[in-house]
Amino acid sequence: MMINKQRHYQDLLDDRKSVKHLLIGSLTCLLSCESCEAQRELTSNLNDEIKSFFLQYFERSNMRLLNLKPECLRLSTKLSVPIKPQPEEAQKWSESFSALIASKYGSTLYHAFLQREFSNENLEFWLAVDEYKHLKPQNMEAKAQNIYNEFVADNAPKQVNLDAETRLTILKNVQSKINDQHTFDRAQRRAQHMMERDSYQRFLQSRLFLELAYPERY
């Protein structure tokens, strides 16, 4: 019985994940519009029945999840949809880059902003390294190699801007197969520094952030 309930719970989460991806895709589509007017036009064309479906779906889904016994809720909740913060919470993101990244909604919104600018490689690298640091030792070697291949290597698909010395140091550490959580520290600090002085500042000046943090002004 417990196995069946856990499977039912996981099915619900997988179902919510599919809907979440569709919603994120819609958000990215809206953000790719060049002007606020275009965004309003695209938003106004959304079918009211589709909006209603999403609202009703999540109401039903939440009720079904809450009706499951507590032991089922100990399963992973990584697939949960970030909750839109109050303006006061969003305003705290301007205090520091760390405050923004610490917020699941804030980091998701910042990532959407960077995708619009085609400059999301630094954030994705930073997040990948942060995940790497929290892995169990037996999983670190494969993750380190993946990070190197995707962000650091010559001709990497999402290569971040690093000096030659840093790249060489990372390569030696990865090839040594030593599970060191500090392998990417220097590169991660550089990526964060570049974001803090550039894209993070633009994000704080964007309507995407300002309309959320200061709705009374817009």
C-alpha cells in the first residue's frame, strides 16, 4: 500500500513537472518579445479557457497532494513550482547577488532574463558548480567532468570567460580524479564577479524585476 501511494505521489509530481515546463516555455516566449506592447498583445491572446485549466489543475493537484499521508511527503520536492514572492521579498534581491540566487523564484526569473539576452552561461555554470559542491564524493568525479566539458573546455558549448591559467588548473584537477569540492572555486568567483558588475545590474533595472518589486509604480 505504501509503495502504491509513493508511486501515486511521484506520478503527480511528474505530471506537475510537465505543466511547469509548459509554463516556463510560455514565460520565455513572453520575455523574448522586444517590447512591452508585444508582451501585452501576446498575453491578451492567451485563451481564457487555457488559463482556467491551469488554475483548476493546480488546485486539484494541490488537494490531491495534501490528502496523501505525511510519509509520502518525505519524497523529493525539487519539482515544486516556485511561489511568486511579495514585493518586499523581491526588493531584497537588490541588496546582493547572493540574496537573488538564494531565492528559487528570483534565480528562475534572473535565468529567464539572461536567456532573453543569450548570456545565461555564467549563471548556469555558477549553479552547476554550486550543485557539484553539495554532491556525495562518489558522484563528484562525473559531475566535474560534465562541468568541464560544458563550460570550461576549448569549444565548450557554453564556454565561460576564464583566463588560461584558471582553465589549465581546472583541467589538471579534473584529470587527477580527486574529489575536491574546491576544484571550480576560482572560476565560480570570476563568473559571479562578472554577473555582479554586468547582467545582475541590468536585471535590477529591467521591468521584469521592477514590476515585481515595485508594482505600485507600474
